[in-house]
Amino acid sequence: TYSNIEKMSAQLKTMGAMFDWDRMVITADPEYYKWTQWLFLFMYKNGLAYKKKVTANWCPSCNTVLANEQVIGEGVCERCDTKVIQKDLEQWLFKITDFADDLIGGLDKLDWPEKTKTMQKNWIGRSEGAEVKFKLKDSDNVIPVFTTRADTLFGATFMVLAPEHPLVAEIATTEHQKAVEAYLEKTLSKTELQRLEGEKEKTGVFTGAYAINPASGEEIPIWISDYVLMSYGHGAIMAVPAHDERDYAFAKRFDLPIVEVIKGGNIENEPYAGDGEHINSGYLNGLNKEAAIAKIIDKLSKEGIAKKTVNYKLRDWLISRQRYWGAPIPIVYCEKCGEQPVPEKDLPVKLPENVGFKPTGESPLKLDNDFVNTICPKCGGTAKRETDTMDTFVCSSWYFLRYADPNNDKEFASKENIKKWLPVDMYVGGAEHSVLHLLYSRFFVKALHKHGYLNFDEPFTALRHQGMILGPNGLKMSKSKGNVVDPDEIVDEFGADAVRLYMGFMGPYDQGGPWNPKSLAGVRRFIDKVWALYDGEICENEGENDELMILNQTIKKVGEDLDDFRFNTAISQLMILV
């Protein structure tokens, strides 16, 4: 790690990158992750860090837990492309959900790409609706569901529970027990992402139980299907197949009733999700969507059956990792005192050095007795350390704060330096971090602001994404593909100025493109041409009017383009001038 840092730093310096190298931080240094651990304790003491048993994404190859944001594509690990499975584990989480509304509301004041802001809003997934209680037939139990379309309640012809719903085992009848158990076993390996994407043909199983539709009073069957997630709402839905695409597909697959309650579509062929006049809906008949929602929620609320509520897709951030590489979680476990935070004076809790790095399914830190065995900070008795490490995104979620005061050994940064240097005026980073680093950093800043450590609540006032420079063959650079461009070699051949200028000229900054050695040679010729202008006698004339006009246009164009990150057109304008 340190040799790679040294090499890459040298390459950046060779290319003339203008950074304040005195402010460099290395997140792997104990002097840095001491403050990551301090921030964990800050979260813990303010009720924003907690441990509980969760169904987590598990990579069988990396042998570690993954956050939802780290499961990509067809439900694979972002690091190794291995199919991700589900596993029940005791894990540490940060309560990012406490800031869901602030995270959405704060986006409006930011100069960020609209696509990125939309991605964050969709990831948080705020929905206004109602919680409606469905009573089980011949039972005192009720099943609450969240819905944004309470007006379609008369069209709910069945219910669907998530496979993990706690009532599944209780309500499944003897006749359907084996089928239910078989289905549960089958769905265990699917990630939330796979289940959200769904299959061409819906899967499910009937429990044998029934619920009472609180609007119509009719008995409706209760099914189980993996397209319903326990992590959203209450892990149960009221299925309205006439007006919901997934419910429609499920009803068609299992020949369940489809009752139209809103005019405007052709439910023989497809569900209708638009607005229209309500039909087959008793006291809602003739009303439009908004009026019907208000009326049914008001009525059912008075009966104690429903209440207005807000729901979110965002889940708390699971930070536990079963890897060596990460900041140790500063918690110890004492048989007498239970879970105890490590005192701030004892930070950092350093990573042990003599352990294996290969993942085994358990944290490598468990294998080092000198690390594990410690003293309880409360009673002084024997205790054991937490052996999971933090997701490395925790360390990268606050590094910009440390830049303001990188050598401070008393606090992560002084208030004076924070006020002087922050927030960040312009931040440049990849769009792939829209719901990872960029969201986590905003959460950290909002939490610290709420508790008085920061005088701002957004880390990055403006944001621009850079494109990716591909190999000469148009593919992502990779050693295995043999298309990696060595910056040292091209600087030696063409010079740092030519390389820097070409990187700005090769295309729109936010798009990138394939590396083209021929174009690089052309940029080098342009630099030689500029140099040749000053290789002779300097003229004393002020210039003709048309020349001054072109010069003025160039100054204006280049200035505006630089402000807007249009480096390619700024360079093109300079080429026209010369």
C-alpha cells in the first residue's frame, strides 16, 4: 500500500498536479483512523451506531458482508463479480435513516448534476402514504401494510408477505406447510437487488390463510413471494392487480381475481396505474385519486384501522466487515458490563500486524489473541475486543474534513480551520459513488452539524463528475487486457505539458473516452507551435483591430469554459488563436 502511494504520488508530481502535499493523509495510518474510530464513538454515544442481527449480503469469495450499495448488476459483488447470497449475522449499523428527509431536502441547494441528485432521491425513496391494518381471519392478529394508494383498497384481492415475515410460520396451514418451507429455502440465496428486479415469471406459494379486506369486508388469500421485501414497509403488501404491474403479473401467474376500481385502462391486457374515476369502490365511487385517498384514510383512521405515514427505501448503513483491511471497531465485550465503548484516550485501537489477510468467513482479527483479549474500561476485568472492522467507506466519508487540519492530534480538525477551509467549494468525483461515498459523506456532515461540530450541513457545495479514460482499444484499462497506459512512459516521450493538455482536450470532461496516441502527438505539435512564437524577435506593435478582437473573444471564451469545466473547447479556442 505505502509503496503504491509513493509511486502514484511521484507520478502525479511528474505530471505537474498542483496539490498541497503537506496536507496529504493516508487512511491506513493509525494517526488517521484514530479519528475514524473517534467518529464511530461519536455516532455510538449519540444513538447513531448500533448492533443487531440482520439478513446481510454475503460474498462467498471475499467472505465478508457487503452493503446494499456494494451489490451491483445481477446481484454480484462489486469487487469480484461473485454471486452474492443472504446470511443472518450480528452486525454494526449507522442510523443514516434518521437523516433521510434532510438528505433529500439538502439536495435542492446544491450545484450538482441533476442525474446525481435524482439517483440519491430515488435511493432514499421517500413515499407518503398510509399504514393499513388487515385482520387475520379467525385470529386477533393483524398484518399492517404500507401503501401510497389507499384509494385502491377495494381492489385488493389478495395479500403477499415477504418470505422473512415473522407471521409466515404461524399462519401457514398444515396442508401448505411443506410447500411454504420449500419456497423459503429456495429464496434464501437471492439478494434484495435480485428480488427487486424480479423474474419474468413471478414465484410464490399460498399459505392457506386469509385476511379481511378492511374496506370491502371480503376474505382475501395470503400468499408469500420474494418480490415483497421485509426491509420495506412492514414486509407485507395489499395486492391490487388491476392497478399495479407486479401484482398484475402475480395474479395472472396464479389465476387470482383482478377487480378494476379505477376507470381509464384495459385490465384484460395490462394494469392501469393512472388517475381516473373510482368504480366498484363503495363510498369512493365517482371520486378521483386525491379525493379518494383523503376520504378513505380519514374514514379508516377514525375506525383505528389506518393512519397517515411516510416510508423510505433507504436502509441503515451496515458497516461491519469481516476483513483485516479497515479501522477496528472500538468496542469491547465484558461478561459483567456487557458492550462497552473504548475510551477516547485509548484510541487508536491499532490493527494487529501478524495475522493472515485472506478472508475465511470470520474476521482475521479473531485469530490474534493479543488483539482480542483486553481489559474492560468500566470494571477493569477481562474483556474481548470487537473483531469486525469498519467498511472502508467509513474512512473515506470524512477525509475532506481532515485536509483542513491534517496534523491536529487533539481533534479531527479545529473549529477555526474548519470555518476557514470548509465546506468544499468544488468537488470532483466519479458518478459511480452517487449512492456510496457522496451519500455517506453528506450523512457524516449532517450528523456532525446536528451535534455542533460543524457550522455547515453539506460537504460539497458544487460537484462535477469526471469521465473515464479508456484504453486505446476503447475498453476499461486493465492489466489482464494489456491496455494500461503508463503515465511515466508517456511523460518521458511527450512531456508533462503535452500529456496534461491532451487529457483536457480529448473530450468533454464528464465523458472521457479512449486514449489516442496520435492525438497526443498532435497536441505536442501545438505546444511546439506556441513555443515557436517566442523563439524569435518579439514585436512591439499593439496589433490590428481584428487581431485584438480575436484575442478578446479567446480570453472571454477560455475564461467561461474553464469555469464550466469545458477544458476541451477552451483548448480548441487557443488552437484557433495560435
